[in-house]
Amino acid sequence: MAETVSTQVTDAVTQANVKVLAESPAMSLSNLYQTISQGLSLSAQNAVNIQQQSNIVHQTTTTQGVSLLYSIDTAATGSATGKTLRADTPDALANILSVVQALKNENS
């Protein structure tokens, strides 16, 4: 005995299948767009992190450079004083003696 299916039922099933098939490209493109946007946002986040790390390296380098410049000034003064003290010329020794006496008179 053959059973017949109502045409309204077959039409409803057909329309549901067509709806699913019609929505497939839109769903796949929306998934693709979400994946691309997430990848792009992660790239931007990584770029910011790399820039911040680079800034920290630059700040550290600047701090070390300034510290080195300050220590070079002291070393240069010490070196010049040492060279002057090692000089055996009477003019240099007379100048040093006059500076020492001026400092001694100023502190008294």
C-alpha cells in the first residue's frame, strides 16, 4: 500500500532545504570575515607589544648612555689632573700651587 505525502509537507521541506543552501555562502563568508578580523587584531596587538618592548630597550640604552657620559666627565677631569700633576714643567706646578693656595684661603 503506497502512502502519499501531502504536497504542503514536501513544499515545506523543499523550502527549508533551499533556505539552508541559500544561507551557506553568507555563513561561510561571515566565518571567513571573523577569522580574518581576529588575525588582523592579533597582528596589531603583537605590533604594539613589540613597539613597547623596543621603547623599553631604547629607554634603557639612553639611561646607560647618560650614566656613561656622567662617568666620563669625572674620568676626564681625573685624567687631566693626573697628567698635569705628572708634568714636570715649572709653569704647571706653579699653577697647581696657586690653585691649592686659593682653595685653602677660600676655605679658611
